[in-house]
Amino acid sequence: MIAHWQALAAREVPVTPQCAPGSLRTALPSAAPEQPESLGEMLADTWKFVVPGLTHWQHPAFLGYFPTNNSPASVLAEFVTAGLGVQGMMWSTSPAATELEQVVTDWLAQALGLPEAFRHSSGRGGGVIQDSASSAVLVATAAALHRASQGRWRAAGTEGRYRMYCTERAHSSVFKGCRIAGLGEPQLIATLPGTGRMDPDALGARIDSDRKDGFVPALVVATVGTTDTCAVDPVPDIGRRCRQEDVWLHVDAAYAGSAALCPEYRHLHDGIDLADSYAVNAHKWMRTGTPCDVLWTSDSAALTDAMSIAPAYLRNAATDSGRVVDFRDWQVPLGRPMRALKLWYVMRAHGVQGLREAIRHDIGLADRLARLITAEPGFHLEVHELGLVIFRRDTDEDTRDLISRLQTDPTLLCTPATVGGRPAVRAAFGSPYADADTVRYVWERIRTHAQDPEQLSACGV
Amino acid sequence: MIAHWQALAAREVPVTPQCAPGSLRTALPSAAPEQPESLGEMLADTWKFVVPGLTHWQHPAFLGYFPTNNSPASVLAEFVTAGLGVQGMMWSTSPAATELEQVVTDWLAQALGLPEAFRHSSGRGGGVIQDSASSAVLVATAAALHRASQGRWRAAGTEGRYRMYCTERAHSSVFKGCRIAGLGEPQLIATLPGTGRMDPDALGARIDSDRKDGFVPALVVATVGTTDTCAVDPVPDIGRRCRQEDVWLHVDAAYAGSAALCPEYRHLHDGIDLADSYAVNAHKWMRTGTPCDVLWTSDSAALTDAMSIAPAYLRNAATDSGRVVDFRDWQVPLGRPMRALKLWYVMRAHGVQGLREAIRHDIGLADRLARLITAEPGFHLEVHELGLVIFRRDTDEDTRDLISRLQTDPTLLCTPATVGGRPAVRAAFGSPYADADTVRYVWERIRTHAQDPEQLSACGV
């Protein structure tokens, strides 16, 4: 495994695999073996068949999507978690699994500067580890519907009565969560011109008109760091509206939230004291392997009332005492592994200082690339926020041509984007192995693809 | 880790921890460290603070709930998965992660005798790994609503129009999924007297009357192996009704489904060809660590149409070609780790034959305990199905007394149950370390708790 990491760090393997659909399926047997095989064979086959078909998200030149981080501490914790093999659906089914999660989500809330009400120690709210920001927003939606309906929703369903609000820039998971929750499409709130940020007045007006039409406004989802351009919704103004209207405010800071570990980016959390729930993906930008989304709420009673179901086979004295947290009531699944060990190891192995340095390092790399783009004729920097850089060429045709050429280059990965209706190229830093040399390499490739593609064709790209 | 497994196998550690609520929280620092700490410190603290506060689900005398299995192959695979650190939301974001999942879910479908239509190789359906049976039923609900509404649900929500059916014996996750999906409470179908099995005529009558009342019947959830008594709904009769009525049939076989690996229990899958989706928890009874639920559908188009959302930043040539599977559209979350490696390792390390032997071994232990109970005056065997044994004493007071005493005994874990309205004790076998000696030990403890509690009090229990 360490040899694999070294090969990634040295860029000795490509980022993206060169394989056609079906190549692994045809290479493997069509039925499971009847008799046991050795673990050595499996490891060998992993590197022979599987690894060459992977896109390496930890590769320094992986700049696609938003990062999915990792670190040796995270990997070790996954091993220990798997080896212990406990199931922490309730406090009573492994007390330490639950309490460790309370401890580390409180630690992280403090490190991120979240309000006291989001900590278990407050007695009002607390954090819980979900698999993804998608699950976090779905869980928040359930809590919001429960609160907005004063409990009616649990038995009666959504009945076409409740409304959820976001902008078109919200993550796809917000739309998916709204659909899964039986609300159909969310109500789209306009953005302030040229910013991608939700217009709080437009939100207020829509809530007013929906109430007049007999709907129950239940949930607003604001985004801190949209996936397309890393735009930040004006949470303080949105939060005040939500408090006035008694509408649940969920803040999705899946990517950008981690930056608030650093005092210089703490302003990303302005207004967060007005939110009812807040989620950040530690697996995006906190050196923690996926899955590890952390959802906090300042109203855990609404959440657990929304989610709880207690058949006879789950009854136990600790739950009945009301003195413990049962995380089954903070998520969709009943069962759950011990989720907190990974975050505990990562926070200790890096220290909060180390996590801040990682964020600053990645932002520094984005700054470097942004400067190179700005200085280059024929290139236009469209977005430069935190670790995200988006750029285009002079004409859309040239940009599309560059995107196509980049997609055939296995040595780096950028993903396509659309900014202001125009095609663009998107690069987000986050690999633990990326450094200044990575930026130089990536930029040289991009520039050559754009300006002198024949040179790369000659090397078989 | 191996020393820990040896200690469990030898019963040198208790099953349940002796700790009061809050003991771990008060033992750990209230804030994360600023500076890095060593991995060695974390491992030491894990065994010092965390392990003593865990309920050991792999302990041979853990007979609570249904098992959550494990094996060295599963643990190794988690380590490799974490080390590779890829994210397989789409084929293009790690082709081998997606194709390996297609291969192993096809392998398992074949090993379980599921119909051809549930395999990716059929071109109609296929399998996907979810975190839990809870998520599986929620995903099936979305597909059912999409199909029943002919697409209307995606935009319009549930509108109070759609109905879901199950018995009161269905798992709590069925009720939770129904609630989360915005349907409120499911419609409860009566069971055939004294069996706990759904009455297909009652189901048909309810569907008829709901249609007359203007509702749209969308989904029936049948259970193969209920959590309370391991009852099996009559899937062939239910399936025929569902086909006639064009209602989606989801079969939840979370626990009992694994037994169908053995020809002598294959009848558990009778009628499964009439189901639209089917789920089994490999992490329950297939030596695979949690989370690993496998959901299959024979109508993958309905599932992916229900779930898909494709913003610009997720566009890619492979998806556009229609030649690949993108598992983001088979689940609630967008992101996902490489989920299949674990099942691949486990199926190869044990071979299908080895997995069958494990099932037979566990059922054999349940048979032993059942015989001991039957032979003992004052004890009554209530349920004996597969690896599950439920029993009571002569009077409810004696049973409650036994339950209380067992809950104070850290050397074994049975959970309380209610059968026919009467309290009972529930024991489910599944630990890889349990053997005939475990049964002897557990039975001696139970008998002594019931008949000669002073003897145990003397040893401090």
C-alpha cells in the first residue's frame, strides 16, 4: 500500500485509466469460486485487475470535482474499525462508539467555530457522522418537515403541503433529497445578479406568497461554497428570514466548510448561529477517507422525534433512561459501523494546526495556478475561490477543444464546467501529494494542449 | 488485532461493557489537540479507552439482535479499499470500482439462485451495494413511486396519493423509509392467524379498496425472515397480486436471505421471480463486515429514472454513451467508496462452499440450544428458525426476571422479545467464533440465572 502511495506521489501512474466499458467484467470469472482462495491471490488480483482500472483520487494531478481526501491515519482507523466490527446503532450496542462520536463531533464543532448549540455538551444539539452530504440534507429535510408540521408529517406524509427552497446553484443532492422526501422539485430562489448567491429578499417574498397560497414553508437550504463556482449564500440574511418565519435552515458547506478551520476563512461561518443544521464533508478536505460527512443540528429533539421508531427488539434500559444518544435516530439507516474512530485518528494525527496547514497548502497551489492563468494570453480566469480555479480560453470553441483534449490525457484530471453560460475548465486542489511541481506540470500540459497539441499527439496522448 | 480476535474467541473479554453513560466522554479531552500526535498513541488509547466500552458483536456469546458478521478477508479488504481511496459515484470516476460491483453482485445473485433478471448480465436489472437494508427499502420506494406515478412523482412529490403496504411484522426500517419518503404510515396488512405471515387476500382487498378511494397503490414490502420471529411472507401469492395490480414488490430478506446459499434453504426464495427488488445484508450472515447490504432490482430503468440528476459538473462521455452503469443513480448519496472489494474478497476467501458451511454451522448451534431448551422443565421454546431461537419461562414474571438478570451479565448477550404478546428471550447465532462449547456455556448461564441466581450473585454478576 505504501508503494502504491509512493507511485502516486511521484506521478508514476496515470490519474485516469485507459479502459473501455466492460473490460474488467470480461476479465473476471462469471461465477464466484466454490472453494476458498488465498488472501495473497486476492491482493495480487487487486493490483493486476482492479488498480489499473481506477481513477486515482489521491493522485497529485487529480483536480476533478471536489477532492476526496485521505491520510495514513484515516486508513489505519478504517482497518481498526473493521477489525473491531461493532455496530453502533444505539448507545447500548456499543457505548464507546456513540460517545466517541459525541466527543469528536464536539471537537470539530469547536475547531470550526460553530456555535455552542451545535455541540452535544450543550444538551440542545450535536453532531453525527453521515456517509454523505446527500444523506445529511435528507435527514435535515425530515427534521424540518416534522417541525413545520408539528408532528403531522410522521403519520400523514407530505400531502403536497410543504415547501423547500434553494437556488439553482445548490448541489444535486439537495434536489435529490427533496425528491426522495416526497416534495418533488424544490422552489428555486433567484440569485443576486452576477454572484450565484441567494437573494434573501426573493426568498422572503416567495415564503410570503407560498403561505398565502396555503403551503407550509418547511426548509431553506443555503450553500457555503457551491459546486459550480464556490459561491457563498448570504447566510446571515437568510438565517434572519428563517428565524422570523420559523423555517428550518440547513447550511450545506460540504467542501468549503473545512476552510473555516483557519481564522482567515472563519467568516464563511458568519450567520451560522441562525442555522438549524449544518454539514461539512470531512472526507472532502480534511484528510479523512470517504465516507465521513458531519452533520450538526442545534435542535436534536426535532431530528430524533422525526426519525425515531422503537420496536420491542430495540428496547433497552439505557434508551429508556433518556440519558444517552442513540444515533439510529439521527440517520436513515438503523445499523451503523463505529463511524468516529477515523475522525478521531485524523484529528489527533494532524492536530488542528496540521489540518489548517493542509488547507492553506492547497489554497496556495490554487493561487499559483490562478496566477499562471492570469498571466497567459488567450486564457481567462473565471473563478478563483479557496482551492478551486475555473478558467476558459478566448472562444468557447477553443475551450471545448481544450476540454476534449484534456479528457484524453490520462496524466491529469480536470472536469468540465459552465460559468455564465460558457464552457470552462475546472481544477480543484486537495490531493495530499500535490505540490508546486504538480502545478507546474499541470499548467504545462494545459498550455501545450491548448497551444501546441501536436507535440502531445507525438507522445501518444 | 489478531490478539483481540483470539481474546474474543477464547471469551477472555466480556461481551458487554460495564460503563455508565458519559464515562468515555469524561475520560477524553474536551478539545482536539493543536499539535500532531503519533499513531502509536492512538492505537494505545483505542485499547485503553474505546475497546473496554464496546459491545463485542464478534464475541461468540453475542446472541443479540441479528448478527453483524466479519472475517479477516473482510477486514483486509476494508484496509485496501481505504488505502486506494477512490470514489465510485460514476463509472468514469473509477471504472473498475463500478464493474467489480457488477461482477460480485452478479456472482452473489447466482449463488443465491436469484432469477436472471436480477443480474447486470441480463441487461434489465442488477445489484448494487447499499449501506443497509434501510437504505435499500428507501431506494426501492423511490423507484416504486416513480413507476406508479408514471414519472409524475419526480416533480410533484407524493401529494397524499400513493400507498405502501406491509405487515406490522415488517422491520422498523420499512416504517422509517415510508415516513422519510413522505408517505406517512404504511398500510398494515393482516397476517394469517398464528403465523406472522402476510395474508395475500387481505392485501388484495386493501389494494382494491384503496383504488376505489382514489389512491395509487405503489409498493408492497414482503419480508423473508422477520426480525421478531423469522416469519416468511408468502412471496409467490403476494407476487402474483403485485403483478396483476402492477404494484412494485420489494422483498426484505436482510437476515434470512443468506441461508438461500444452501440448497436446503433455497425455498426461501420461492416466488422471488415476481419481485421487482430484493435485498439481503451480506454484513449480517455472510462473514462480511458492516456496511454491506446488497439490493437487486429486475427493473433498473425505473430505479435510475427515479434517482438520476445530472448537473454540468457530472457530465462525461461514458455516461452520455449509455454504455455504463453509474451507481450514483442507484442510491441516495452521490458519492460512494469502492464498495465491492470487500464482498469480492469474502466470496473468494471462503468460496461459496465456505459461506454455506458457515450458515449450516450457525444453524447447527441454534438447533443445539433449541434441544436443550425443549428438554428443560420450566422453559418453552417459542421460535426456532434458522439461527434464531426464542424462548420463555413458565410465567411472564419469571421471563421478565430472567431478562433483567441476563441484562446484568456481561459474559453473554441475549435481547428481549415479545412473542404472541408475551415476553421472551431471543438468541441469534452468527459469530464466527461460536461453537458447541459456546452453546454449553450460554445455556448453563441462562439456566443458572433462571434457577439458581444466588450462585451467580456470589461471583459478582
